[in-house]
Amino acid sequence: MRDWKNPLLRSRMARFRGCLLLTLGIVCIGLLAGLGQEDVQTTTADSKPLQGLTVALDPGHGGYDGGAKAHDSGKWEKEINLQIALVVEKELAARGATVVLTRREDICLSEGDTATKQRKRADLQSRVDMAKAAGADVFLSIHLNEYRSRAESGPQVFYQRGGEDGRLLAGVLQAALIEGLNPPKQRKAMAGDYYVLRSAIPSALVECGFLSNAAEEKLLLSPAYQQKIALSLADGLEEYVALLRRRGQGTQEQIQ
Ligand SMILES: [Zn+2]
């Protein structure tokens, strides 16, 4: 039987308990630090969800080709497309994507002095060629709509008829724009026949809104709304990447 009343033994036991508590404390701190570290790593991975994705971003029109003209401000679509594309580029890059812009200035991408059908075709082909040369996983063309009725509004995304990945891409971008912009008129992604969408790259043409609608024109010109468009498109691309991953194909290997 141990003599618990022995002062020497009691002090040894106290030291032993002290050491045990200290060791436990160190182990706990170590575990917490480990968990914390894992947390940090997870956050880093999540903050770059578009890592590995190359996006060709195409501000529609440029140079002699102004596109649509805003009804009230008189601004050309080409100018606002570029503003929006630059904001989108920033957001996509922040989420880890590699972004290639087809133009950064007010230029046409084909030679010539006059607006001919051939010149327009060459301009569009240059944009697709740039996307191909960059090895783009996704091609997004940024545009603004107009219509004779000033009541029409709302973003709308188009894909090439028959292109499965393009349809998927347009669908998620449309949903993300509705979620992010909450437009009064909720449109659906639609099949169309656009030259820039015909390549093998999954492609979508994003009409961000109507320049013929007074209220929407104001929004489209505002940096805050342009930022919302950028966030929405980035969210949509995240969803697209997640869908491809779940499907187990496409850009999956490049992203992981
Ligand atoms: Zn356009």
C-alpha cells in the first residue's frame, strides 16, 4: 500500500500530474494548430476555384463596328462591352482563371477601310483564332442587346445550336446572371447561330442587358452593376467547372 501521506511522494505525484497536463496541453495546441493549418489550406484552394481554367473573353465589336447605340447616353455598345470585359477579367483572374482578352482597345481585328461582310467575318475569325491559340477551355463573348420596343430588358445568354457543352455553359451563366442581377424580366438561355460560337471550344454569347431600355442602360453604364455582372459570370463559370467535374470529363484534369 502506498503511503500518500509521504510529502516526498506527494510532491513527485504533483510534478508527474503537472508534466502530464503540460504534455496534454502541447498535444492539444498542436492538434488545433494542425486543424488551423488545414483550414487555411482549404480556404486557399477554395479562393482559386477557377485555377486551371483558361477563359477567352471577347468584348464584342470594336473599331468601325460600334454595335448597338445606347438610346439615352449615345454610347456605343463596343465601349461598354470592353468596360464590362475588363471587370470580368479581374474577377476571373482573382478566382484563379487564366484570362485572354481578344481586344483591350477600341479596335477591329481585321484590316480594311470599310465595313464589309468579309471584314466582319475576318474580325470574328481572329477572335476565335486567339481563343484557339490560347488553348481556351471556354469562350465568352460580351455584348449588349437592343430592340425597337424600349420595354424589353434582361440579360440573355446564347449558345450554338447542337453544342452540348455550350448549352450547359449558357444555362449556368443565365442562371447566375438572374441570381446575381435579379432582373425584372427573367429570360432563358437560347440557341442561336453566331459565328464566334461555332468553334469546338465551349462558347457562350452573353447579352448583358438592353441598351434600348432606359433603366437598364443606366445600370449597364454603372461600375457597380458591371461588377455584379462580373461576379455573376464568375459564379456561373464556377458552377460550370463543378458540373464538368461531376460529369467526369471536359476540363476536369486541367483543373485538378
Ligand atoms: Zn453586340
